[in-house]
Amino acid sequence: MPRSYADLLALLDAAEAVFDQKASVNPVADTATDDVISTEGITNAEEVESIGDGQSSYVPKPLKEISAAIYERTGGWPRRAGGVLFVHDPTEGICWLEKPSALFGWIQSKCGVVEWHSGRGFVSKEELFEELKRTATKYRTIEYLPHHPLIPGHYYACNIPEPGNGEILSKLLDCFAPETEIDRLLILAMFATPFWGGQGGQRPMFVVISDHGRGAGKSKLTDMVANLAGGNVEITNHEDSKIIRERLLSPDGMDKRIVRIDNVKSLKFSWAELESMVTAPCISGKRLYVGEGSRPNTLTWLITLNGVSLSTDMAQRSVVVKVVKPVRSGAWEADTLKFINENREAIIADIIGFLQIEEATKLVEHSRWAAWENDVLCRLENAAEIQEYIQGRARGADSELEEAEELESYFRSRLDLLGYDTEIRRVHIPSAVAGKWYREVTNDKQKITIACSKIISQFCQEGRISMLEINPSRKYGRGFIWGDKKNSTEIDYDIKDRIEEKTADAKNNNERHSYWWER
């Protein structure tokens, strides 16, 4: 029975309400487009018969009427994620419609003949494309593997398995060589985290290291995690963050849950852009053919290092996992990959079962990863002990903490040699002196005084050097104050005089004096 224009508008309004509701909960792929095929065709014109001559002419159809007809005849498709239209084809899977030509090719495959008129008042293909991008049911992203819990607003193009009992997952963990039993549990957490349905920016990085050098299987472990989780985006610590964002927002990158940085060689790994991306709720940037794009930051970041030396911010964002050099056969990698491929659904089901454990441990305190600790870490036995273990590893990996301790010790020794009672006296240390001492501690001869002062100031502000603070007074120049203000309110400003005196004595006695401050 033919429908009127008013009927079509009512249908569109109803369709938008229904699909917006679906998008707000946990949509799972149950409305794929294979059975929705219409032979009525799609057109942007209405044929009308002229009175008198019997000739037909065409008048433009309203844009809303055209889009309503498309939604009606395809069961509410296309939909959109990250600002891009997509369809879920039962044979080809998720197909992105990034250009009008892709959209109209799909419409023709589902609706039959597409008759399109051009001219004044007729809706263009580009206008329809933009209108569907605006009105299509919106999802934040598309998932090809399950989460627990399912994340609202994500389209799950996959089946959700029944929870497993953990038997197959345990066999997978047997394939690796953790240093301790706690490391085995951390490897379990590393496999589980990509399937955890927490919000964006709530996942710690996993840093895999070994005291046994190369050949301990660090990279292979992260390979297997990525394989189970649907692959990874491989980046380097020298890569521009803008390019990384573009890759993560590309069609190939949008479905990845793992970002891997393999075999980092920096003695002190610090990367401000990475640190911000790990904790950002969403990743945004340029997406080709689209413009500005974004995706929820449900990424799990995996890093492998030879040795472990991290900046403070990096260490605080990391779960450090240690492995040992295993005794393996030459076929270990192939056998492990075969095991994952043959048991993929069962392993994922076991992970879902692990994430659904009801009798979770309760932690007294939480770190910055409180949600992850509640939903993942607390599913492990002895979660409080493991949390303490993670925090201890982070402190051990924090090269800045070690540097601050060395700096405080060095400052104390210099002041002792200058004759100050470092337990009682408070001493003004000029920035030039502090910078010289910093360069001596770090053996960084190229760093200028201003840069050294900024680092020392940061240590002071973060409370890393308990006996040092920034001197707010500029009467004697910029500098720092050594000592505890509880012991004395007086500050000694004679350090230059003492240094010159010590330097002169050293010269007179032909002693080395390279560590003394010089004008």
C-alpha cells in the first residue's frame, strides 16, 4: 500500500527515536543488513503527470523524505561511528562509507535502481550523504570483540560468549615464563584488560621487562596478547604524536585495542604525549576524508624494555611485568599461536568469566587506576599484595625518584664539606651553584643552569627532596634553601664566600677543586 509523505515523516521520527534508544544501551549485532533488500528503488524526484499533454515531469523530493525511505527500506541503515557512516554486511563485515560514491553503491545494492536528478531544488548526492551523517543512529565506536561489561554506545559486531571456567586461559598462561607467581597473575591481567569494559583513559600501561636481557620473550608475550585482542597498532617512541593519532583513527586502526611500543632503548623513557594519551578519555585528531575524528580511549598500551628506567609520570602509569628466559622448543611460537587460534572463543569466554567473578577482593586504598583496580585487579587472588607489588615496581622503575635521592645526597655532602651542619642549618644555594651540582650528579655537562633549576624546582614542588625548597625571596638572587624550617628561621647566605675560601685553600695546597663553584 503506497504511503503518503506524512506517513514517511512519521516513520523517520519513530526510527530515530528507536535507534537512538538502542545506541544509548548496549547494542549487539542483531540487525545486520543481509535480509533487508528492497526493489522499490531510491530517487530524489517525484514524478507528476502534466494536465493536458499527458507528459510526465519531475519535482524535487524533500531531503527528509529521501532519508526516511532509505532507513525504512534498509531497516535503519546506515549508521555512524566516529562521524563516519558504516553498514554491517554479513559477508564483508563492517564496511565504512566514507564518500558519497560508497554510500550510493551500497544503497543501490540494497534498494535496487537509484534514479537521481540534478538541477535546481533537487537534493544532491553530497547533500544526502551529509544528512545521513547527521541523522544516522550514532555509536561512539565499533567493537569486533566483546567487553565485560558491554560499553554503552558501542556497536558490538560480534557474539557475546557465555562465561568460561578459566581452564583454557590457564593453559595459555602456562605458555609463558613469569619471574614470580605474581607476575603470572599480572600476565593474566594483561590478557584481560583489553576485554574490560571500563571507560576511556582508565587502563594502565603494561611494561614488560626482564633481568635476563634479550631472548626472554618480552616481545613474544605482547605479540600473543595483541593476537588474542585482534591485532595492534605498532608505534615507536620517535614517532610524531599527530601521526599516531591519525593511525589510531584510520579504518584499520579504529578496531584495534592494543598499541605496542617494542624494544625501547632509551635509558630513561619519558614521552609527555604518550603519557597524556594513556589517560585521555578519548583520542582525537585528523581522520582522512572526514576531518576531525575521535574514538573512546579503551586502548591498552604495551611496552617492552631492556632494563627499566622510566620518568615519574611514565612509572605512575605503568604495571611492570617481569619475565625470565624460558626453556622452549623451536616450535614454541607456532604452537602458542596455534593454541590461541584454535581456542580463541574459549579463551575469551574464560576472560569474560574472570571479569565476572563476584567475590572480588576489596582494597583499602586505590591508585589513579581505581576503576581498573576494582574491576580487574580485585578479581585476582591476594589483590592487595599485588597492588603493593605494582607500586613497588613503579617506584623501582622511577628514574627521577632515584635521581632526586642522589641529588639530595650530593647536596648534603657538598654542604658538609663547606662546614655547614646540614641537620640544623638552613642554607641559601644560588641557582648557579645548584645547577653545577646537578650537572655533576647527572654527568650532563650540556644542560644550562635554567634547565637544571627547572628540574630541581619540580623535585622540590613534588616533595622528592625533603630537605630542599625554592627560595621565594629574590634579595640574594634566585636559588634554593637547604634545611628544615622547623629547626631554624635563619638562613645562611654566605655560601659563595665559603666556596671561594675552599677554592683558594685547594689551589694553595695544589688540590683538585673542580667541584667548587667558580665565577
